[in-house]
Amino acid sequence: MSAESTVAQGSAAEDVQREREIENPRDFLWALPQPILVLGSMTAVAFMVNNDRVNAELFALVMIMLPIPLLIVAERIWTKRRDWLLTPKEFAEDAFWLAFAAFVWIPIFSELYETPISVGFEALRDASPMPVALDSDTPLGLIGCAMLAMLASSFIYYWLHRVSHESLFFWRMHATHHHITKMGCLRGDRTHPLEWFALMLSAPVAFAFLGVSNEVLAVVGGFGVWNGTLNHSNLPLKSMPVYDWVCATAQQHHVHHAHDMRQSNSNYGCNLIIWDRVFGTYCGDPVVTAIGAGTGRPLSIPEQLALAFYPKKKLVSL
């Protein structure tokens, strides 16, 4: 074993031991950032979309671009696990996945909102004797509508995500996201191209059926842009009681990325955790040791892209 490997293992052991120590007053402070940033972002968006004097496009761009640069710096200052700090090569790989999502899959997602599937659900909604339309002309109303929209879309997402863990066929596509050995704010977009098609079903179907307005969609985005990034971050964030009954937190999502299958086959909700609590897949473990899947070794980008096409024997050996 190399000296560098020995030092890294020692550092990891110290970080895990620190997490296991009796909680101190600072733990409460680390429960505050995620609710403040996530709910604050939602509130800011809700007020901005109601204000005609604000440049909506510029505001949206700032909101989308802000979290990752801030959290990259924060991870270096308030590191949860030193063995999770990225090497330049790993940072470049994450930048690849982020660019892939931003310039390929997110534009496709925005186009797929108007799909035959969503149009079909809109027609079903309009034919109902009690048609639904989630919209409001007040900030508080927009936030309430956004929470209802996320409750519906996360129900579909929960089952899609759970099936991806329980079915080998769908695990092939989902495994790319779990073959990481470190947590970091850039890692949320490490998603296989084929999996995007499945994940895209949850939001468009629910939003179309519920008649979600563009303003409510913007508020939902204000929640997701911070929550997804924070949930994968290498920060010592703690779960806030009451808030973490409904909203997924970084502490809960780190458990979902654990190498231990008992932990990883839990906490399927990435934005809302409530469905895990309802359907018995919630895990409240405060600490994880190793992160990853299979043998726990990091995979190259070509290997990650090829996971969906490997034969079963090779897939389970990685």
C-alpha cells in the first residue's frame, strides 16, 4: 500500500469517527444552511416572477449558475470528508457530465415538456369534471402550488428510482450515477443518457396533468437547483427535524449513495423524502463509510457510458 493511500485511509477514518462523535451545538448550525438556501431560493423566485420590473431571464440565469461555484469553494473551506476532495482529473470528469446535462439533456427536457404524453395528460385533465390548474398570482400561492406539483412528480420519480434499484434491467442505466466513490456538488448530473428518458417522465406527466403554470415551474426550479446540488455536496450538512420529514437532505442522500446495499436501497426521494417514509424505504442512518457500487472502484467515463450494455456477468463484477 502506498504512503498516499495510507494517509487517505487514515483521513477517511478520522472524518467518519468525527461524524460518529456525540453531537455538539455546531451540528444545529449545519442543519440550517440547506433549508435556508432551498426555501429561500423558492421564495426569491416566487417574488421575482410576480415583479414585472425584474429581468426574468437574467434572474433565472443567475439562479442556475450561482449554486455550483459557491459550493465548490465551500467544499474546500468546510469539508465533510477530506478523502472526498476531487483530484483535477475527477473535477474534469464531473465538468464533462455537467456540460453534457446543461447543453444536451436540459434543452431536450425543456422541449419534451410538450410531448404526446404530456398532451395526453392535459386532455385527460381537461375532460375531468374537476379540472385542475396549479397557478397563483401571489408569492405564497406559487410556493404552495410548487409544493403540490413536487409532491405529485416526486411520487412518480420515487417509483421510477426504486425500480431502477430493484430491477437489473433498469439498474444498467442507473448504475452510472452510483459508481462514484466520493460525494461532491458536481456529481448530481452524472446520469447515463438512457436514464434521462425515464427520469423525464415524472415531472412532465405530473406537471401537464396538474396544469402547472410557467410561474409555478420556475418556483419548482428554484427548489431543485439548490437541493440537488446540496444533496451531493461534500459539506457536513445535518438534517433539520420537521423539514427533513418532507424534504430530502444531504445527510439522507449520502446514505442513498453508500456502498452498503442496505443503505443504498433506501431514501429514493431526491427532492422530497416523504414517499420513502410512507412506503417504508426511509433510512435515517447519520453516518456512511464507503461510497459507491459494486467493487467500489471508480470507473472511467467510457466504462460509465458502457454500463448499460455490459453482459450481466461483467456488470456485477465491476
